[in-house]
Amino acid sequence: MAGSPSRAAGRRLQLPLLCLFLQGATAVLFAVFVRYNHKTDAALWHRSNHSNADNEFYFRYPSFQDVHAMVFVGFGFLMVFLQRYGFSSVGFTFLLAAFALQWSTLVQGFLHSFHGGHIHVGVESMINADFCAGAVLISFGAVLGKTGPAQLLLMALLEVVLFGINEFVLLHLLGVRDAGGSMTIHTFGAYFGLVLSRVLYRPQLEKSKHRQGSVYHSDLFAMIGTIFLWIFWPSFNAALTALGAGQHRTALNTYYSLAASTLGTFALSALVGEDGRLDMPILESKFKVQDTCGVHNLHGMPGVLGALLGVLVAGLATHEAYGDGLESVFPLIAEGQRSATSQAMHQLFGLFVTLMFASVGGGLGGLLLKLPFLDSPPDSQCYEDQVHWQVPGEHEDKAQRPLRVEEADTQA
């Protein structure tokens, strides 16, 4: 299962060297450029005679905790449905998120909070970094089981940069409003990953088809991940919206939308497909996109739908509907710099910009990950933990090991 000796030797060096290089470079950049912001720095905060109770930490950190749990627990366990890829699903989620949140702090800092030659960080930058890590993990879902850890780190290295640029263009240059990250997180992450998966398309992947199924316990863990995401999604959407009515309204709307969508999902699952079960193979069969985790239906389509609803809401925004709150929701409309129709058109253009960045970036990422020296698992060993992990029981005698699915079928 481990492959040839030369391949094993290359794998032994490739990941440690890449991890050490990326972490070393990140540490140096943090030492040179990153500083506490005024709400975090002891001298700056107390010099202004602020009360500790007014510190943003107490308003933002609970939301950060929820978002952090979603990234490391929710996304990780969501992807353990593959029967023999649980270690990799959770472990590579851990690896990617840990790198992406550091790298995105730098990229987003240079674009959004670079003052006086330094990046200033606090709780808000931690949340933003986790949002970026979430987009990377969405893309990871599209190539789950078909890429090695070194490839995934390089994917994150590129995607974080493009995520930051796309976010800067939408939020700062176009003045788009994107609470919950419909465009910047879900749409971008999904279509970056889908285009990446298309470039990495493997026509012989049926050699590993038998490993793509789930077993009882793997589906159960995936349900746990789903419920983690479901529970904390109001915090995710509301984490960085304006404090007060805006944040309250975002959490409330998300809360009831989640409940309604759950009933809708159960209803549709009984109506769509043979025997009342959902069937999503159309992307692979028609468009040659091998979407392991179904990120198109989980993040891509909902992200586009959210963006289009944002266009509608912007077009209907009035002072009568929002009162003084219009300034925090659509400040350019409140200030008279744009009409509601103009804001709606900017929202729509932001969606197309996001799709462009995601598509071009995913294509470039696919070409990068196809470089022959990178540690990509062969077609016959995809969706298999033992390629990259020491799995308990793998060295036991065959007679003592639990039967694998294909072995049981053979003996039957």
C-alpha cells in the first residue's frame, strides 16, 4: 500500500520540508510585520482610559469560538463519510486550517489593516482568518481523497492569496455587502475547488470506487460534523456584522432559515431519486468534475443563491425599511452615493468577479498540483488512509484483521 521505495522516500521528505519552510517563513513574516491592534495592546488600550468591559474581546470572542469549532470540528467530521479516509479527513483539515489561518492573517492584513508598516491584529482578524480557512476547506472537499498533504498545502498557499484579493475587490473597491460570506467564502471556495477538481480529473478513478462508499460509523461521524456546523451557523454569519440590531437580525434569520431548510431537505429527499434517496453523480458523468464531498450542492449553489438574494435585498433597500440602521447595512445608499438599484448591480457584478477569481484560480491551482514531483496518490490508492497514515491494525496478520469490504465480498 505504501508504494515503491523511492516514492516512500520522497513522501518522507516532501511534507516535512514543506511544513517547516512554510511555518518558518510565516514566523519570520509575523515577527517583522504583525503587531497588536489598539484593543489588544496593553499600553495603547489603557492610555485611552477605556473600561475593560468595552473591549471588543467580550463582544466578538464568543462568535470566534463558534466559528473556530466549525472550522476544526464541523468541517473535519463532515468529511469522514469515506469509509477508509477518516484520519485524512480530520487530520488534513487540521493541517490546512492551521496553515491557512496564519497565512491569511498576513494576506488579509496587508490588504485590510496595514498601517505604519505593520499589520494590526485582534479578535476580528482571528475571525477573518478562520473565514478564509473555511473557504480553503470547502475547496478541500472537492478534491478529498485524491490529493496528498503537500499538494493541499500548495493549494492553500495559492487560494488564500486569491481569497484575500477577491475579498478586497468586493468589499473595498466595489462596496459589496456580503454578510455570511455567500460570495467570498462559499461561492469562491466551492468553485475554486470544483475547477481544481476538473483540472485534476482522473479517468481511471474507478480503480478506487469501492472506497468511496460509507459505512455505518463513518456516516454517523459525518452527521456529527453536520450538526456542529448547523448549530454554530448563526454565529458564523453574524460574527463580523455590525454590533447591535444588524448582528441580532443576522443570527435570528440564520436560525430560522436553518430550521426551515432542514424540513425542506427531509421532504425533498423523499421525492427526488429512486427509492426516495438523493443521487448526485451528475457533475462527474456530464462535466468530468469529481466532487467528492458534494461542495457544489453544499456550498456552491447556496452561495450563488445567497448572492442573488443579496442583489434583490439591495435593490429593495430603503430608508423606510431600515431607518437609521441603513447606514450599517448599506452605507453607500444611506450616504446618497448610490441608489438601491446601483447597489444591486454592484452586488451582481461582485458575484461574477468571485466566479472569475475562483475559476481562474482553480485552474492555476490544478496545473500547480499536477506537477509530477508532488505526492499524488495513484488511482488505485485514492480514498485510502494507509497511503499517508499509520493505521491501527495494518501490520497485523490478515487472519487477525477485520475483513475489508472487498475481502468479505470475495470470500462470500
